[in-house]
Amino acid sequence: MDIRCAGEALFIACQMEKRAIRLYERALAVFADGACQDAVRDILAEERNHLNQFSQMGAETPDFERAQLLSAKAAGVLFSGGLTEAQRKGAFESVRSLYAYAAREEEEAIRQYTAFASSLTGNAAGAFSAIATEEKRHLGKLNALLSQLEQCVQQR
């Protein structure tokens, strides 16, 4: 599917962030007593920040049919199996597992956004490049948290 402009690129990014937000909100409800609550809240805050940031960059809402096509594209990229798939992959077994799962999802987002940027030109390519850069920053934060957890385990 062709992405026509930066506004559509940002619409897709916002849809992907909304999927992440829904997943982590549901995780808070379903795993209310779990050890990962604080980590889920932190990741959720970051995803909400991304949604706000990408919306402010100029996301536009296309007509209904186009929005459905772009939303379907976004749905196939991140969290395609939803909360059940995340649980199946062990995302909520520990804080470390959660950060590792979130990092893998960020890597996939970066890969997808970079591919979008490479296949487009003009402002749409620029929008996806900017989004990929922001996701790289989030990945770096997740990897730093994973590294800190590993150091704590090694010091014990």
C-alpha cells in the first residue's frame, strides 16, 4: 500500500502507539497483582508520550476507507497477537521479561519505520525517519533498564 504523505505516515505511527497503549492498559488490569506493575506503568507512560508526540507532528485522519486500510497496516506490525500473545511469550513473568519483550517490539517498530522511510520520498520519508529516531531512543532506554537488571542479578 502506498503512503501518500507525512500525515498518513504519522497516522500509522499513532495507530501503532494506540495498540501499544491498549495492550499495556489491559496488562495493568489483568495482571493487577503482578511484579511488573511499575514497569508496565513506565512503559505505558512512554507509549502515551509517543502518541502525543506523533500526533503533534501532524498526524492527519484520512477518510474512513483510507483510515481502515492504514489501521490494518498498523495492526499487522506491532502487538499483532495482543495481550494473549504477549503473555504466551512470557512478557509478564518478570520485569526483565517485560523489558525484553518491549525492547523486541521497539526493534520491530524501528525496522518497520525505517523500511517505510526507505521506500518513500519527501515529507513522508522524513516523518518515518523522525519516528524511527524516537523509537531508537526508547529502545536505548529499555536496553539500559535491562542492563541495570542484569548488573543487579550479577552483584547478588
